[in-house]
Amino acid sequence: MPNRSSKPKRPVDFNSRAFQSVAILTGTTPPEPDSEPEDPVKAAAALLGRRGGLKGGTARAASLTPERRREIAQKAAAKRWGKPT
């Protein structure tokens, strides 16, 4: 799913927005300023965090016993529905 915050912002004013829409359609828009290059250390850390986040829940679920999984589910249901355990 694309990140919606990466879309270019459009003006709120009707006339400005119409002008920009026509400029985009005709291909006469000024070039967008290039964003700063990303720090390679920060990019590597983000990649590692993402990878860990993807496998974390699956690994945790595989290591839980059925009894512990039931305890967690009961606690979550109690919080969700307001029933004390």
C-alpha cells in the first residue's frame, strides 16, 4: 500500500488548484525539488526494524503454549468488553 503522505500537496484555493491541474495535464509544471538523500545508517536500521516487526508476531505465536494463549485472549476480551477477570 502506498504511503499517502508522499503525495504532493495541492492548493486549497480553487483557482490555484485549477491552475496546477491544468499545468500537470499539459506537462508544464515546474520540476519538483529533489529531497535530501537518506542517511544509509538510518535506512539500514529501518529495514532491520521492519524485518523484525514482520516476523515478531508469528514467532511469538509459535512459541506460546495453548494455555498462555488462552490467558492472553481472556485478558484481551476482559479489556475489550469491560468484564473483570
